[in-house]
Amino acid sequence: MRQKLLFLTGLLVLSGTAVAQQNVWNKTSQNNVKETRERNVRTSDYQLVNLNTDELKHQLSLAPERTRLSSEKGILVKFPNDQGKFDTYEIFEASTMHPDLQSRYSDIQSYEGHKVGDAATDIRFTYDPYFGLNAVVRGINGIYYIDSYSKDNKTYMVYDRKNAISQSRFDCLFKGDSPVADLTQNVHGKTVIDGLLRKYRLAISTTTEYTDYISQQAGVGAGTDAQKKAAVLAAVNLVVARLNQVFENEISVSLQLIANTDLLFFIGTDTFNALNAYQMIDENVVVTNNAIGAENYDIGHVFFRATQGNDNGLAYTPAICNSTYKAGGVTGSEIPVGDPFVIDFVAHEMGHQFGANHTQNNPCNINNATSIEPGSASSIMGYAGICSPNVQNNSDSYFHAVSIREMYTTITGGGNCSMNTATGNNEPTANAGPDRTIPMGTPFALTGVGSDPDGDAITYNWEQIDAGAAQMPPRPANAVGPMFRSMWGTVSPTRYFPRLSTIIEGYNPNMITASNYRSWEKLSTVARNLNFSLMVRDNKAGGGQSGRDDIQLTVSTAAGPFTVTSQNAAGVVWNTGASQTITWNVANTNAAPVNTSNVMILLSTDGGLTFPHTLVANTPNNGSYTFNVPGGLGTSSTARIMIKAVDNVFLNVNTTNFTINSSLGTSETEKAEAGVRIYPNPSKGIFTIETEGGKGISYTVFAMDGKLVNATKEVKGSKVREEVNVSYLPSGVYIVQVDKDGQKISKKLIIKK
């Protein structure tokens, strides 16, 4: 177990006038934690921090409302990260409540912010006297949480989502087979592009069992009804804040709790049957309409506490703005708190209410028209961890491109009863490239082009959009359905199919063990079309916009598999100046219908993590290339070769590492290579590139897995001294690729903080 125990006696907070206060941290012992909270997640890899709550409350009182984001600076607050350090965020108040409700419960608050120097990393958190602070941080490297750990709200738990396992198993009782138009046609209207933030009035009901559970967790089980309702509102506020983090980013929708929400928090008695979601879904419509009035809300939902092993939910789809069904949503769990409850359960059911159908491709409540994720799926509208074969245990907190299309269709159609505000945020562009014909059984990489007119930090998400029930995990011979799982968007416009590590380690078409991630990416060996969506998100706080473009790959059984046939035996050594021959199996890829006349050959010296060296940019696709090993490649015992189509997307890599003995290469050194020097190295993320001679350089920074982490920049001049600031990156090893007069020089950059 890895536990780092820290003590926070102050927070660094700056107002718009940049007045700072000092932070003081002291280590503490876990023995100081007297009583811990019940949690819906289990993890052994976490940190504990203690918080000076009085100081935090004082500083948060200075936070401006996010409606003034364009005219005021937020306050600067430091939060712990999952690496045991602290990051600074610019914070704004982001209430989830109608102003009248917020004024009555002024000590229950919600906030949002972004990391200073890294706009792509955002934080949402709530603070109240019942559950303290609870936060979710999302960035390009994933998600981590800061959850209340002790019942006195002084100790907090910081942990990475990847290390968390939900203690609940959910059953969405939604059934149906909703017809959806051809998913590969009509690009217009597929994604959020109109620059509007849509606010929907949300009515949340809670059963007596839920109210009792939350009251006990808040320490007011023996308190007054007013105290219990306040505690329930604090729990509901936490849920809605987290929902808004997702819905605002994905479809520019914000949920606001109605002014008299607390009328729907039942204490002692109610008319709900917590053992029957089918009864509760219709009962909630009646209860909400009677208590609130059908004209006074846009979407309603009921939270209940389920009995052990009976976590479930149910929703009408679509339901928002529909006077008959708009309160038709139910979610319950034995432990109805924590991120699995919010994302896997509530966001899933509300996704139905906004018009999204199931995306999983397995026997459990499959919706054929949208069965575009393999197995249990992994996005919000799937069944992650619920119905085998499971891709993973819990849902990732984003919607698949197909789900976004369904919801955007709803909110711009029959569900358009929202209050709309122009955000001034423009949608990014997306270009997936032209359709291609590819050889069967051959890896490929899709690279898109995206841009944002506002300069927002965009991410790219490639997803397959082929529906149809098929054998799962996918088999190479599947003629319909998805072959590749959905994955988080990245700052790199390129996705390898399968992932590059699988290609390097050795793709196994027969792998069908669900717990092995390699089982969820398969290359087709039959004639079929593979359709992919490129979704470009701008991740803008307060109303994200996105661009989408699709591409179709036609798999030809007349060509392939395309393979590298040389450098596959142990003991291969290349020396500078020696003549070497690289060979590959063309496999009819130079003839119709693939028609690839030329290929490029790339070299890796780090075992295939990156391929920064171009041995030849364009050579005939005839199966052989002979050359003299150039200098500047460095010495490596983990060299690999990649051969890529010049005018297509397919590629392959040799199967075995080999050795190169060359002149200076990628290393942790300050010595100049081809007139290029990088220093200091290691650094804290701020370093200098210095060159002499030539006409200038361009440089790019990559993560070790090949992901682009700093966009290419061009610097002109015979002498270059360029300071580069990537201090927003976490500690680790990166690759700086410098292009000087056509020669690519790669160096390891070590960031130590």
C-alpha cells in the first residue's frame, strides 16, 4: 500500500489583484484519522491530506461567479494531485442551484476551474459542512479524485481513477431497440456546433431510504428535518456538479436544481417502492408534477437506496421537456455516493432521458442500431463491468460520438425547452481524411487534422461507429459490428489500430481473454467496411463545442497481410556506413484495389515507443530497400523498423529488437549533436534548445508512448536559442524531436519536479 500523509494548514489563494498567502504543509499519521466515511470505491493506492477548512472557506468566499469569467479573474487555489504534489487552479463559483435555492442554502457550494498553464485540465468540486470538499480533476493524463475521507471533513483521499474499483454492480433496466438513422451519413447535426449553453431545470426526488442513508453519512441522522434536507441537498449538489462537468463539456448542457428542490426530499414516508424501478419511474412523474407543477421543470429524476446487490436504474428515452415522461428517470445503489454512482449510474440514465441509447455489443439490453462499442463498452452509455464480456469495470466519463449525436438531435428537436445562452465559443474543425482501401489483417493508423478558432486546447478521439450484433470479444472474421474499443481523447491526432504497444509486442488475432486489453482491438480478415468518427473537442469550460468528421476504410481480401520480413531474427547489428537491406511482404498492396505505390521507412531506437528517425521518406513499394546506415542514430539495442504506406494508412513493424552502433543519438546529454544542444537536462520543464548554422529549426515534444504533448513550433535563424516551457507536464521522460535542415534529431528530455 502506498500512502503519503500530508497536512495542509493553508491554501495559496490569489484574487484578481494577485495577493498571495503562504502554504504550509506538515506530514501527519493515519492514526490521526478517527472515523472514516463509507465509500463506493476501493483502492489501496492513494494519498491522504488534511485541510485547514476555515482558511479554505474564507478564500472560496472571494471566488467570482463563472458568469463573470470573461471580465474577472478567478481566485488561485492549490490542490493536491495524485503524484503527491500541488497544482494551482483558477477557480470560479459554479452554482448548480436556482438563485433562490442557493440563497437558502448558502453554505452548500459548487466551483469549477482550470489548471494554471494547462487549460485542458479542469477541476470541479463542491464544499459544504456535511461532506466537506469533494473534487474531480480531468486532464489529458486521466482523472483523479479528492474525496472526503474522515467524518470530520479534515482529512481527504487523493487517488487516480485507474486504481479505483467500484463496490457496486449496476443493472440498467432500460429496454428497447430505437431506430437511428444510418450512423455513417449526414455529418451535419452530428455534434455540438451552435455556441449555445443550454440550461435545463432539474427536479431531483429522493426516497426515504436515500434520505436516511445520506443523513446518517452526514452525521445528522438524529437531527431535524431541516438538517436532513440540507444534508441531502449537499449530496445532490455533489452529483449535479459532477454531471455538469461532463454534460457541459460533451453537449454544452447545464443542469440547474429548481428553486423548491427540497420539497422532493422525502423523510419518514413516501409513495415509492424502492424494490421496483418500474413502479418508481411512473410514480416520480406523478409525485414531481403534484409537488412542483409540470410546467416548472424540464427533467426529473429520483434517487433511491437499493438493497444489497440490487443497484439499478430505469429511464424513458427521450424524456426531457416531454410533459408525460420528463420525470421518468430512476437511479439507485446500495452506496449511492461517489463517482461510480454519478457516472456509471446517474449519467447513464440521464443520458437516456436526453435521447441516448445503449452502445454495448453484448446480449444485455443491446440496442442494435447503436451497438457500436465492443463487449460491455466503456463510454457512459455502455454497460462497463455489468455484463460480460467486460471491456473494463467502470465507465469512462465521456459520451461516444454516436451518443452525442443522439443527444444533440434531442436538444435541438423535441427537447429544446432549455434556456439558452450564447457562449461566444466557436466549434473546432475536424478532418478525418479521405476514405481508403486497406489490406486485410494489417495494422493501420488514422491521423486527423483539427483546429480551434479560439485557440482552445483541443483533444482528438477516434471511435468506430459500426453497429450490429457480433461475437465478442471481436473476432477477425466478424463481418459486422465494432472491432475496436473506444478510448479517451488525446492531444495527439493519431490513433494506432491496434494500439502501438500491441503492434510492437506482437498482435495476436486469437486473443479473446476479456481481461486482456489486446482482446478489444482486432484487425479484420474479411471483406467489409470499417467506419470511424473523428471527434475534436475544445474542452471549453462552461459549454464545450466539438467538430466531427468520419472516414470509411474498405478492407480488401485481395491484399494483405502487409508485413516486415527482415530484421526479425536475434543478433542483427547495424553499424554506421554499412549497407543494409530492409524487406517486406508487399502482399499485393501495390495493385488494385489498394494501389499503394510507395512507402516510407521509419526507425525507433527506444523499442518502438517512438519512431522519430526517417530512413527514407518515399521509396517504391516493391518489397526491398537497400541503404547505408547514416550517422546520428545513436547506439541502441532496442531498434525497430516501421514501414508505412505513403498514400494510405496501413503499416507494420518488424518483430524483434536489433542493435545499432552509430554516432551520437538520443541520450541524456548536453553535448551538441549536429549543432543542436538541449539544456538543462534534467529540468523542471523549462529548457533551452540551442543551435548554430543552418536556416532554423522546428521542434516537437512527445510523450514516451508517442503522444504529442507540445505542438510543433518553427524557429528561423542561423543561430537559435529557444526557451521552451512545458512545465505543465508531469515528471517523466519525454522525447524532443528537432528538425534541422531536414535532419531529425531526437533527444530524451527528463522532467523532475
